[in-house]
Amino acid sequence: MKIVVAPQAFKGSLSATEVGNSMIKGIENVIENSTNILIPVADGGDGTLETLVESSQGKINSVKVTGPLGDQQDSAWGALGNNTAILEMARSSGLALVSTDKLDPLNSTTYGLGEVILDALNKGYRDFIIGIGGSATNDAGAGMAQALGVKLLDSKGNELPFGGESLSKLNTINIDGIDTRINESNFSIACDVNNPLTGPEGASAIYGPQKGATPEMVNTLDQALTNFANVVEKNLGIKIDKVQGSGAAGGLGGGLIAFLNGKLRKGVDIVLDYVDLNKALVDTDLVITGEGQLDFQTIYNKAPIGVARRAKNLGIPVIAISGSLGENFSVVHEHGIDAASPITSKPMTLEEASQNAPELISSATEQALRYMKIGSKVFKNKHQKLI
């Protein structure tokens, strides 16, 4: 029997690899001589960097960069195999790097993200996976572009200062000085929203308030991004304003398209392609996946659903083991997960569950497979009687 074990990390408790190893222990208590393939997965959001680095025996590189408010920050990126670097923009330009009383959507910058890209380029990497969730910025990737050598000029030929507000004065984009290695590179952008760059569903209107933008600021920023889109089309010949996902991360989605020829895709699809899940699923009899909490939100491109959908395309049954089963969790059954089990077998605190997670995951996996064995015997006997 071949079983693919493809869980997401249990956030705050175990890495995806640790979860998978615990699941395999549970499998081995029930099924002898099974072929168990461990493929740790993620959805392109928080934790993706660690998951891919750990599963590929890669390395995390530390680097000092310009933070969203212009100060120096510690950041990091992952060096994977196959000449691939994985970056999370939140580690250089993220909301978590700014205290709530200092949020500044008018002037915050993605310059640090450009510096992280440069560090990876300098170390020889040319294939990039970039997660763009959790931004503190609304500058459409202008700062990132400036760090990579792009000139953003006003009508007098002066370089624009940092921040989304300054894009209202953008007159000319000069890419002559962009790092030439960009043209040798590929950029896959993990983007799970479809917002356009501007308008009532755009970057400023939808995500600006959580970054500290007042209604007046939202209007200012939306006008600035509109001007940015117009100049991009005029100078670079690229229309980004209405592209789905161009409004992600304060317009960074659009900037990545314009300056890096970035390809926006669902984060889970990027990850599952990188780990080559489809290849592993060939001739597989069962898939076991899971995450910290399975609920109605899981169906929105979370890793377990991404795994389940691919398995279902091949007619493979899927079991999910989770830390808990949350609100309306049963909707996952409509998206490829055949059965879902929590790891808790009795009332306990979150702290107790986290401390005992490896044993609880093994036990839950074991019990799920025991139920499967009973079910297979029942159906087999029933079939024989019918014959």
C-alpha cells in the first residue's frame, strides 16, 4: 500500500515535517510494509519559507534591509534546491514589523524587499518564489523597484521619495539601470486575492484601512496608484490596473508584474508544484493531510484542500488530521477531503494539546486507519454476500 502524507504545519506547535513524521508513526501501528511518502506542504503564506527550507534541506539566509518605515531591520530568505530562493515580503516590508501607533501607509516602502532580492541574486539564485501577504505598504512595489535600480522620476527629473503617496507625482519610469540579472530570473508570486490595483475593490480601499489609512488617505493613495498605473502603461507598455491580483499587498502584485515580469498564482499551487506532489500521487492508495484547525476557511486555497483536489483528480481517498475541527468544517467534504478527525480525544487546553501534539497526531492517524480497515472488511463482506 502506498500512502502520501502531505500535511501543513500545526502553527505554534509542530512543523509540517514533524506533523508528517507523527502521522507515519500512526500508520506503522496499523499497516505493515506500507510505502509512506512524506511531502510537507504549505499554502504560500506564513510558514511557507520554513516548510520548504526544511523539506528540501535548504538554508535560511539572514540579511539586513530597509524596513517599511525606512529603518534597518533583520530579514531572512530561504535558499532551496534547484537554484530557487523563497522570500516572504512580510519579513522585510510587513505589517508585523510596525507597531500600530506608527503605521504610515502614505510613506511606507517595499525597498527592503528589493534588497532581499538583491541578496539572493548576489548568491546566484535566479528562480524566485515570493509570498506577498501581510504587507504594511501601499507603494505598488515602487520601493522594491528603486532598490533594484529603477528610476522613478517626477516632472522635474527628481527621484521620488519612499511611499505610495509620492506616486501621485510620478512622471517617468526609467528602467535602464535595473539589475540585468532580473532578466535572467523567474518570479513566481504567491497571491491568493483577486483585487485590482485601484477602485472600490482595489489595494487602497480594501487593504489600506488595516494599514492605518483614513478615508482621506485611501482616496489619496488610490489616486496615486491610478497615476502609477497610467505611467507604467505609458513608459513600459504594460496594463496592470485591472489585472486580478495587481492590488495585492498594497499594489505590490502590480509592481511585480510591471518590473519583474512576475507570474501571480495561488500560493498552494506554487508550493505543490515545487514539491512535485502530482508525481508522488501516481499509484497512491491513500492521502493523509492536515493543519492546525480545519474549518470553513480551509476551502479557500489552504494547503489541505490543494492536496485533496489533486488527489481527487486521480480518485484517491483523502483523510485530514487536524488540531481541532472548527466552524462548518464539514464543508471540506465537498472539496475532496473524505474524512476529518481532530487529534484531541478528551477535553484539554491548547497548551496541553500543543505539548502532546506528536503523540496525539500519531494516535488520531492510527485510529482513522483502524476505522478504514473495519470499513473495508465490512464492505468486502457485504459484496461477497451479494455475490
